[in-house]
Amino acid sequence: MSPSSRIPAMDVLRGCAVMGILWMNITAFALPQSAYSNPAAAGPLSGGDIAFWAASLILVDGKMRGLFAMLFGASMLLLIDREEMAGRNGARTQMVRAGWLFAIGVAHYLLLWWGDILMLYALVGLVALLFAQREPLALVKAAFLLFLLHFLLVAGFIASLYAWSHAPGDAQGFTRFMAALSDPGSPAIRQEIALYRGDFLPILRHKLAGLPGDWLWSFTMTALETLGFMLLGMAMLKGGFLTGRWDADQYRRTARHCFAIGLPPMIALALWVWWSGFAPLTALGTALAWSFPFRIPLSVGWAALILWLLARAPGHALVARLAAAGRLALSNYLGTSLVMTAIFYGWGLGNFAHVRPAALPLFVIAGWAAMLLWSQPYLRRFAVGPAEWLWRSLVCVQPQKIRRSS
């Protein structure tokens, strides 16, 4: 998308989303994977550790990812419209872009971080293309059907674990599985810590050995949810919500209603997990399934809150910096993985599992500052970010212009 055709409201939302994703990803960069859903996997918890986990679960987990998926779905429609206005096949262009985004995601997954979302977005985006011509109401209905199917899938998985816990004859297997979710002294967690404190090549071999099973499991657990949010984003674009066309009071009321629906049950779930002593099944069930229905209103609520603030202060200096970060979202996303893995992994500074959860917001704030500080000055000289330039050049099969015209 050329600079002149960009939608400032969506750039601001995208900037907020990529910054919010860092808040949740920091746990997976710095600590064993199980700590993402259960902070007990990181060791004995302080009050600060619990506060960071609770704030993440209640306010951020899944909500920024949902917002990012909504924006991805909306951006697909804008790209298709622009291509067709230029006399090209918009759907074909999107398919080519998805193919190269998948390739970039594979490189990101193998060379940097196991939590890549680009492969997921590329594949799910191809399915979302089938819905591009639908009316907003039909898109919303399809999105909520997908949300229902996703909830049934993840709730069924958690139910199977409860059934396993009561099944005769395999108590040791269940105990080992639960220990890998919550016990920092378990062999699985100790092996993971040793791996990521080690050199680059063992990490790469571990990822290659896990393909495609590890990635397919993650894809299965997130694809329906992601597709639902993409379709919801398409509907919100067609209804003018994401473009900032609503008046400020409409955004304020929407944010208020969405947070009123989503926050109380999320707070109750966080208290339940804490009251259980971070029991493995309670924490995992909350992270995967029981919190999911409330991510939907909270994702929309965050979008409405950001757009309400934008409508009230469109000329604020922070707005331009957030929009710049959003225009460079792919570069910021990949750059974050490079910097954070270099800080935490053994091939870098080797801080993996050495930093307590309560200290992780310091790294998040530093990452936010970096995004806000570099993005705007960069865009004064260059038309697109380095990762965006690479993606565009691959799609066009030739190097694209990156510097701004004089």
C-alpha cells in the first residue's frame, strides 16, 4: 500500500497491536514455554510475578493477537480493492503474498523463534479470501460460528485431560505431563532451559526434529480463532469501524460495553487460577479455553478504546509515532524476535530462565521505546520497512524502491 493511500486509524491500531503482542511474547522469549499459561513453571512466585501474569491474562493475552488478526483481514480487502482498481487480479496477488509470507514465517520459526504467527496468518488468510465478497452481517455470523467451533475444540482438549486424570492405569504418564506444565524441576522443563541456554545449532536441530508435528499442533489450536478474527476485521472495515469513520462517542460506548462484558469474568478466572495454587489443569484450561469467549469483546474493546483516544487527540505526537510503528509492523515484529532471542538465548547473552516474570515489563518497555523511536525517523527517509521491502520485492520478483523520492 502506498503511503498516500494508507488509513491512519489502522496504522495506529496496528502499531498498538504489535506493541501489545510483545507484552505477551516476552514470557515465551524469556522463560520455558509452559510459563506462558502457568507462571509456576518459572519457579516460586513473588507478588510481582503474579501481578504480571494476572495483568497479562486479563488485559493482553489473545486480545492483541485478535486485534492483529482483525487488521490482517481488513488489510486483505484493501489490497484486493487496490489491485483490482489497477486492473490486476486482487485474489491472485493476495495468494502470492501469502506464499511469500509463509516462507518468511518459516525462516522466522527456524532461525529465530518458535512462536511465529506469519505461517498461520498466511495459510488462514487464504481461507479468508473465500469470504471477501460477503456482506458485513454474513461475515460476523461466520466469525462467531468459527469462534464456537474453536471453543468446542479447545474445551474438548481440556476435557480429555480431565478424563485422562481419572483414567486407570496411566497415573505416571499423566503426572509427567502435568509436571511439564508447571514444575520447574521436571525433566521436560530442565531440558528446555538447557536447550535455549545453548548454542544456535542445537536449537535449530530441535525445531527441525519437531516439524511438522509441533507447528501443526499449534496451528490446529489457533486456526479457527484466527480466521474468525480475520472475518470480524473484514466486517469492521466494511462498516467503517476500523477506518475511524465512527464518531468519538460511538467508540467510547463500544469500548465501555466491551470491557464491561469481558473484564469481570477475566478477573474471576485469574482469581480462580490463583486460588487453585496455579494447578496445571486449571491454568491451562483458563489460558486455552475458559478465557476465550471474553477475548472477543475485549479485542473489539481495545480497538474501540484506541480509536476513541485517536478521535479525541488526532494531532498528539504519540499518534504519529504509533502510526509509524504500525506501518513497519512486520519489521518491528521480526526485529523484536531478533533482539529478544539475542538477549535471552544462549547464542546471545544467555539470559533464558534467569529473569523473573516481574522484571519482564522492563524489557517490554524498552522494546516499545525502540519501536516508537526508530520507526518515525526511518520513514522520513524510506518508503517501506526493511522486512516490508523484502516481502514486496519477493512478490514482485524484482527489487522494489525503498528510498523516498526527493
